[in-house]
Amino acid sequence: MLKAEVRAVNEDEKQKNRAKKIDKLISQWRRAVQAAIQISRKDRKLSQAAVAERMAWTPDIMGNVEKGRREITVAEFIVLAKQMGLDPEVMFRRVLEL
């Protein structure tokens, strides 16, 4: 019975470690998305307010997206890229480069 308990504890630790790694990857992805949005907006010389208006968002929402306080969906990301005059693929590549 002791061996089974040790195995169960080891499996639990492995699952916790996997979960931590996944959380770290998600966090890195979110930061890269935020940075790509902000960099792309600034490259296009657009204000947060201008992009927010194009997205039918408030400027606060746009600011929260760039600061990571509000997540966006993939669909929103694609529309956002298009509203900034960019090919969504270019925006995705920028995320991957960061």
C-alpha cells in the first residue's frame, strides 16, 4: 500500500509541475499578444482612442487590453489587426517573434 501512495504523490507532483509550466506559457503568450498590439498600434501612429473607436470599444477597454487587464479572443485579435490596417498574419507573426 505504501508504494501505491508514493506513486500517487509522485503523479500529483507531476501534474502540479505540468500545470505550472502551462500557466507560465499562457502568461508568456498573453504578454506577447499585449506587446504586439501596442507595438503595432504605435508603429501605425494610432492612439488608443482611435483604435478603440474603430473597434467600438471605449479607450479604457483598449488600454486594458494593452495592459493585460482584459483578454481578447482570437476573433477580436483578427478584427483589431484589420482595424489597424494590418494583415492578421503579420500580427500573429509579431506575437511569435516577441
